[in-house]
Amino acid sequence: MSEYIMVSSTDRYRTLVDNPNLKKIAEYEYYFFGKKRSTFCICEITNHEGARVVIQGVKEVFPDNSIPIKVFPKFSSPEEIEKEIYELDVDEDSKVLKIE
């Protein structure tokens, strides 16, 4: 059975998903009052053994942070994660757009 995680990136930090243990399934952008606030990426875990996600500073300077996959909440389907993401799309001031 496949497992999925969600990672995010903002203008302050970037989460790298170019990883042999992850397969990118979908990406979504979140806008609040017309400004892009974050990008969400749904990834399938292809290999749990030693899998890690790297977070890099963009506007802030901090060392790369390598986080084990095991600490991320797991979902059994991409649709579960998508439902969570679209909970942010509540009115005309907050929008979620799927990146095609």
C-alpha cells in the first residue's frame, strides 16, 4: 500500500522533493489577498529506507535541514491531502490553485 506526504515551500524556505525516495504527484499554490504564500507538494513515498526531505533557506540564512520522512504525517491517498489543502480555499481572499 502506498503512502503519501505533503511538503510546503514559502518565500522564506524551499523544500526539496528531487529525491529518489519520493515521487511528486501534484502541486498547489496558496494565495492570500492576491499574494502567493506557499506551494504545497504531494509526494508518494517510494522507499522508506533512509528517506529524508531537505529544507533550504531562501530569504533566511540557515543550514540545510535534513528531516527523516518518518516524522511527516502519512496519508493513504493523494485525495486525503488534497482535501486538507482545499480547506484553505474558504473565500475570495484565499485561493488554492492546482499547478498543471
